[in-house]
Amino acid sequence: MTPVPKPGPRLRRSFFARSVHAVAPDLIGATLLVDGIGGVIVEVEAYHHTDPAAHSYRGETPRNAVMFGPPGYLYVYRSYGIHWCMNVVCEAKGSASAVLLRALMPTRGLALMRRRRGVASDTALCSGPGKLCQALAVTDAHNGLPLDAAPIALHARTAEPEIVTGVRIGITKAADLPWRYGLKGSRYLSKPFKPG
């Protein structure tokens, strides 16, 4: 059984007012809770406004407006018209950069997550951005919510994890950038990292 790390202090919005490339790896090992349900972040992807794969690349729209606001807020969008995906907005207001939360090791509220997802396997509960949102009941109603106030709680990691990097998943533009970060050896990843 994978040991569950003890959550650290709550992260404040100032934590996200940094480069998306600094925030993304620093989120590995942090604990995310939505209404008290969640777990340890084990996989994320960074998206910078200069990146053709970022939603903000072509400018501000009603859909991506939260990305252009101040850091420390949740950006939720619908992927392929099916799944919700959650991102944390980073960098200064107007930068429009964010980190996609891809996978969690579930630690709190597992029974409820299993009911929401309709699966019994703990490793399948939050192993992908759409699964993660379904398990935590995150929808567009959460879009624009602050990351340091209820119902969302993000707690800093208390130990330095071993992080692996690789290319992002499911994109065609800028697909060669190594902006995916994960907890080495985790069984809860959406997809294994290729050996480097």
C-alpha cells in the first residue's frame, strides 16, 4: 500500500504568481481537496500563453477568460464536449498560463469517488483529467473559484518528491515539449512516463 503523505499548510494565491514551469513541478505531492474529497497530485501539465496548445494562445474568449485573470483561480473547461478538466491559473494577470491537473492518488472520500466514477479500482478513480473531475464532482460551476477558499483546498507537500518529466498527452500542437510532470513510480498516473 502506498503511504499517504501528511498535507502541509494551505497554499495561498501568491504560490501561483510564478512561472507556470515553476508551479507545475511544485504541485506534485501537494494535496487537492474539493469539499473535503481528493488526494495527492501525482501528474500535471504546464501550458504557457506562448504555447500553441494553450487555450489562451489565440487570445481571450468567454471560455478562457479566467486564464487571463489573476493567478490562484480554477479554470475549468469541457474537453471534446464530454469531460470537465481543471487547471490552476499561474503567473501575472494577463499572462494566461495554467497547469492542467491530470491525476491524483485518492486519499479522502474514496467511497464517494467510487460511486461518482462507477469503478472499484482506486488506481482508476483519478487517473486522467476527466476522471479526476468526475471523482471530485468538479464542473463549470467551479470555474473561476479561488484556490485558497472553500470549497477548494490545496495543501503544500511536506516532502520533496522524485519527479519525472515527459511530453504532454492528447495534443497535436507543441507535442514535443517536455511539460508533463509526474511522481516517479506512481501507480495513479494517467499514463506511464517513457524511460528517459
